[in-house]
Amino acid sequence: MPRSTARASLALFLTLPLGYAAAQNAPIRVFVLAGQSNMEGKAQNKLWDHQATAAKTRAFFAPFRDAANQRWIERDDVLIKFFERRGPLTLGFGSKGRTGLEYALGLRLGDRFEQPVLLIKTAWGGRSIRKDFRPPSSALPSDEVLEKELAAAAERTAKNNKKRNRSDAAPTRADIEAGYGRDYRLMIEEVLTTLQDAGELFPALKGRRTELAGFVWFQGWNDQYGGAEAEYEQHLRNFIGDVRRDLHAPELPFVIGVMGQNGSTAAKGAMLTIQRAQMNVADLARVTAVRTDALEDRAAAALYPQWKQRFEEWERTGSDHRYHYLGSAIWFSRIGFAFGDALIQMLDAK
């Protein structure tokens, strides 16, 4: 290096803020967001666009907006990967044309940490922990249950073959067993592959270390049926332990998003059982359960019973049904902020 260049580099280094070098060498904090459709995110982007400028709601959305340019903030210090989609965090990383809790959560985490943050989202609609996300520590169901499931699957295949003039092979017992835990395995693979390839996927992270810093689980709806709710707590306890083992992070902080589609109405039946199970697992070390019913968007909840009769007004208030938190941008954002706060509190207490 020429002497003049060396002197210039030294001068630049000496003028950098205290702690700059440490921040540059600090690992990238990685947070995993996993679950089913509500983790995918169901608030339509057109609702966000309307409420960002509407008189009654624009103040709520101000933290998401670049006031000077009247655009949604794009955080280049908070990166996100949701399967084939990846890039700086901004609006639209939910289901197609929608946004979920990841936007608010990412903003909260990005504001808190000096080094970049990476969010890895692995979520599919209509999944249960009893079957799809079943953790390895949860043994397979009994032979009786599996044989019954096999018979039903074989019957469906036969009917479909007859209806569509097909000749698909009948499912086997191995096929049925392979369905248990399939999404758990895909989730682990997605996280580990993303961590391994982070520098290629996100050039800004090239050469930087990554560190798993937190895991958010937001799921439950599909376990309300067939008695699956009674098994939920044990599966979730096993899930937390298995994820920590398989991601090589034995003290990984967990946030459990407690089912809350009931909103201000008291939950009952299977939903109540799952809520209690999700709150019970907070007795595990470094696990926090966050209620989502208490964060309800009351304006959307009040209008929802008449959404068909007042459709134009509804499109400016909500964008989906109760099971998807009314597709409320406000409700999903409150959930994201609450999850982010819970993660930060656990990390600060470490």
C-alpha cells in the first residue's frame, strides 16, 4: 500500500466513532420466523397503502414510512428471506400481495441493533404441529391411527383415479409416515442452508459471521381438529428442544405467538386448550409467550360482522377473515412489534 494511502486509511480509522470496529466484527443476528398462514402474513398491501394516508390511521403507520418521499421504508440493515423472495425489508414479504408481522418486527429489531439483522421466514398455510411440523422427539402415532390414515388415503386415490381416468399408485405406509414432520425437516433445512449461503444470497453479508439470535413460532389453527389440541403442549415442548438441537443453538430464545383470533371475545373449546398449552411452555428457559388477542384491531373487529353489506368501507379497514386476524395491517403490526419487544427483552437479559 502506498504511504499516502496508508496515512489516509489510518486517519479515516481514527475519525470513526468509538466501537465502529467492534460493530463491524460483530456477528449478524439471525431470527427465524416459522408457522402457518398467519406467519405467512395476510394483510393486503392495498389496505396498508390506504391506511398509511387515511386521517384516522396515518399516525400509526408513520414508523413504516419515509416521510420525505412518501414511500414505505426499505431497511437495508434488515434483510429477509422468505423462500424464493429475498432482499431489504419492506412492504410485501407476506403472502402474494400481502404483508405480515415481519415488517413491524424487523423495524423493531433493526432499530435496536447496530449490526445488520437477517430474518428467515419459513411458513406454509394450513399446517399442524401434530403432523406437518411434528418434531422428531414426538413419536409417530399408533399403528391403528396410521393404518386408518393409510386406508383413507388409498380410498381418496382410488376415487381420484376413477374420476380423472388416472392410474396413480396407491399410497404406502411409508408415504403416510413420511408426512409426519415433513415441514419440520424442510424448515430446518431452509434455515441451515440460508445460514451457509448467506454471503451469496446477500452480498452485503459476505465475509460476515452469522449468529442465531431468536426464533418466533406463530401457529395453532390446524391443531383445533380431531383432538389434536390435547397433544399440542407436548409437541410444542418437543419442538422447542428439537429446534435448539438441530440448529445447534441450545439457548436459542423462543417467542411463542399465542393464538388470538378470538380477539376481545373469550376463547373456548380447542382454541382455549391451545392457548393454554402455548402459555404453559413459557416455563421453559428463554421462552416467552405473547398473547395476540389483546392486540386486536377493534375498528376491524367491530365492522367485520357487516363486511359484506359495507364492503367498500371494509376494504379500507380489513382484508381477510377472523382466522387471519381480519387481514388487519394494524393487528399484524402490533403483533410484530410485540414479538420484537419480547425478543429484545430476552436478549438484553442474557
